[in-house]
Amino acid sequence: MRAERLKQLLKNGVYRSLGEVASGLGVNGEGDRALRVLMYHKINDLDGNPLSVPVSLFDEQMAQLAELGYRVVDLDAVLAHYVDGVPLPPRAVLITFDDGYRDNLENALDVLRRHGYPAVLFMPIGYLDTSLPLPHEEHLAQRGVLNRTLDWVDLPELERGGIRVEAHGISHRPLADLELDEAAREIALSKLRLEDALGRPVRAFAYVKGSEAHYKPVHLSLLRQAGYDLAFTSVSGANSPRTDPLRLHRYNVEPYPARTFELVLAGACDLIAVKDTVTGTYARRVLNAALGTSTK
């Protein structure tokens, strides 16, 4: 866990330094009319648990959104914006969660309710009703750090609480790693199964891992054929009205200090998106290997 802590400190330092320099130069991303999409994973207080944001810090970040004048919107507003051209409010923010961890129900939902915020959860359906860890969690499970995923019966409760469930494939494998017919199956079947369970259309998809190396242009065609209107990457940055709705950017949120979170929201750290290019993804793999923090 020392390596993970070192990695987090390194990332915080890079984001803070880059953000302060860009802020001093007047860089402001796409401006107040941009859509910022936040990407969370786990919300819990377990030690040695990468991709987690402590519950109290998550609460602080949700409060900070209002303090900084951001407006949290729901997925319907984003759909109306990109499908029908309906304007979003200034400083719009969409809150999302990837992977369907049970702590999103047990911890995040209460925080969101207190603040009156909606959110979206992207669920890989192959990890509903199972005790198996997600592929990138196997090394944690071997050390006794267990992060349970949701069950099918939990999904209506999430939706009643304001967290809308959308698609994240089946097996939690990047589309770029799959044969084309297998990718088509993951895209279409995850949508159909969720629609059957939820009794409504599923209109949004999140790419697994989601950098430019993890999906291909052909996958956008498969998404359109399956009937999706929106798809979310993990490429850092804000979204303008001109952004391709099947390549929407998201900010991966980690245990950032308040000032770093502010700089990220302001778009001052958008240059960090170089890490999400194909070249940047391979560079990150080399760094993770050197630090001993590689996962599947």
C-alpha cells in the first residue's frame, strides 16, 4: 500500500501544480457553459483501497459543488442537451459512478440525498448477484480487501433514491480487448437486460477504463445500432455542445484536497488529458509497473 499512497501523492502534486500554473494563466477549460462530468468509483473508508473516496471527503466535495456555484443536473438534462439541443444551466455538473460497488448504495446514496443531487451509476451486469471481485479488484481480494458489488434487487432502490442505472457492459473488459462480435454482444445485451429489469429505456453507456486506447471508432457504430444516445469515456476534460455525445469526457475524482478539486472543476487541469491518449495510456502502464501498482 506504500506504493499506492506514493502514487496518489504524486498524482495530487501533479494536478495541483498543473492547475495552479494554468489558473494563473487564465485557463478555464470550456468555460461556464461546459458540462463537467465527475467519475467516482468507491465511496468508503477502507484502508488500502485504491479508487476509493472517503465518505466524509465525498460529502465535502458535494458541498463544495454548491459553494463554487456549480449546478448538478440529471441524465435527462444531458440527454435533452445532446439529443434535442436544450441548453444546460451554467456550470452544469453530472455525477457518475462506475462499476456498481455496493458502497454506492450504502454510503454515497445518503450523501447525495442530503445534498439533493441526482447521479448515474454504470453497472457491468456480469457482476450483479455475485461475490466475485471485479478483475482489477482481484489483487485486493487476495489481501482481504473486499469491495462487494450490487445485486439485481438493489437497482430499484438506487433509482428510487435518485441514482439512475445505465450500462457498462457485462464482463468489465475494455471493448478494444474483445473480438467485434463479443463487443457487440456486451453493448447490446447489457442494455436489454437492464431495460428488462428497470422497465425503461437505457440510453447511456460508459466505456470500461475509457481512455482512447480502450475503445475504437467501430464501437461507436455498435452503440448507435444498439440505441444508445450517450457514451462516456474517462478522458479528462469538460464537454461543450460540440462534443461528440458518444465520446463525452469525465473527470476521475480521487481523494483530492479541496483546492485541487476546485482546479479540476475549473478546467485548469485539462491538459492532464494527455494521459488518456493511446500513448499516454501505455506510459501509465509503464509507470504502474515501476511502482508495483498494476492491475488488470
